Amino acid sequence: MLWSELYRPKGRDDIIGQDEVVRHLTSFADAQSVPHMLISGPHGTGKSAAVECLAKRLYGENWEANTTVFSAADLLGRGRSALETDERFSMIYRKDRSLIVNFKQIVKWYASMRPLDADFKLVVFEDAHGLTFEAQQALRRTMERYSATCRFVFVTVRPSAIIPAIASRCLPLFFAPIASDLVRARLEEILAAEGAIVPADDLDLIVHAAQGDLRRAIMYLQIAARSEKDFDLAEVSHSETGNVAASAFEAIRAGNFDAARRIAESLMIEYGLSAREVVGELREVVRREYNHPALAIALADADHRLCQNANDFVQINALLARIAREVFSEESAATL
């Protein structure tokens, strides 16, 4: 079994590094008063686990009956044929209607269902950045109509993808990347529980490579613990998204800024990365292939602005423009 699933948080005390947000969620549950929420933050920081813990504290044994979880990819990303064959929606789906009309009907159906022994139920959208503009516009009316008996929770790594009409109706809660010392402490706990050994140097590399993503750190840890040969983190962590990020630099060097912009945006739209994760992928390319102080400064500045929940696309485009201007201009290219 994957350690990332085995050691997934079971209760609020298992969610590390998010004390303030967990405190708010706990107070909502104890007061039996939950607002619509927009929960954002990088992958592997405890967003989905925290929502599940909220539901369990709210509803007790009935938490599954009173909580409906949708994946934006399931509802919209796979097209009409996927909805038609999904047994959850078989009684609601209509072949003669468009995808967006079926989406509206499905959400209304679940939102209108009466909660079991509670005043309201939870409807949760995982990967909410995958909801199209039309789908979000449809949700606005549904939120207004069923707000008395239903609370909507949007979970996303890219809050800028949520339209203002939805975001303004939600309480924003941000899950920050988990501090390195907390990640390392959790990894050591897992090693102790599994009776496994990973060299301290490898553990340091795993913590650094995870960049605050505890789920990724645990996956690397399991690979390192079960590896029969020397653990090569660079080989394990090399990914398709890293190759895409490298092609963005190649486009900038070739003077094709529009292509670089489209490549970087594809990492967010097609691969589902947050803007900070895109910056992280670009940073890994810089470490491998380039040596220019302006690159490190530009990436650090972009990462800082994105920590303040700045617009993802604007900041990534600004970063690429700065790199093209300060690093890959004719004058700067000679220093690479």
C-alpha cells in the first residue's frame, strides 16, 4: 500500500503545519455554522484531508451521507460520454442536453437533497480550477438558491481560476507549503513506524525536493526506503512537466515569447500545476542547465508575489517577460 495513503491524516491533529486554518474549520464545526469556502494552496498541504475532517466533526457517523464530493475532471473534463456511463449520474443525465446543462442539473440534484439529521450538507468541488467559466456562472445561481441547506466548498491549487462571482461568496482559506522541519519530523515518524532506514543525507534531499508538499515527500521516502540500489532523487523526480518547463526556456532563448507563454500556461491548464509549482519546475531547470544570478532573483520575486495570492497567469507572464528582458537579451546571453 502507498505510504501517502496509509499515513494520510485521519483527524485534525494529524494535519501538520496548518494550525490557523484547522482552528477556523474546527470552530465552524463546533458552532454548526459553516460558510461557503474557497480553500487554496499547493498540492500535498492537507486541503482535502481537512475538508474530510470538517465533515466528520460536523456530522459524525453521517458524514458521508451529508457530504458530496465532485471532481471537476469527472464532471467536465471527460465529456458527455463519461457522464453518461457514470452510475452516480445515471438517473439525472439526459442525452438530449448539452454537457453544461447536464452539469447544472447534476449539481442542483445533489444540492437539493435534504441533509440527514443536520441543517445543511456539504458539496465539495475538488480541483475546482477545472470548472469552466460557464460552469461557475451556473453554480452562482445554485449557491444562492440552496444556501440555506447546502454549503459549497471549492478546493483548488489555483484560486485565480475561480471567477469573482464565486470567490466573493466564499471565505478564502489558504494552506501554505509545510515547513521543512515539520516535513522531516513527519518522515522520521513514518520511518520509525515502518521500521525502515533512509540515510540522513537522502532524507535532507527528499525534504528539499518536496518544497512543502508532504504527499510528494512521503512518496519519495517510500521509494528511497524500498530501493535496492543507491537512491537517485534526480532520476526519480524527473518528470514530463520538467521537460515542458525546459522547453519554455528554449522558446525564450529563441526569441519566441508567445510560445514560452503558452507552454507555461499549459503547465497550469493541462497539467494542473499551481503557479508556484510552475515556478518550482522552472527553478529545477535553472539548477540543471543555467548559471545566471538574475534568474534566481526573478524566480524568487515571482514566488514571493504568488505567496500573496497574486493572479497566477499575470505573474507567470511577468516572470517570463522579465527573464527574456534581463537574462536572454543579446547582452545577457553572452554571460550564460
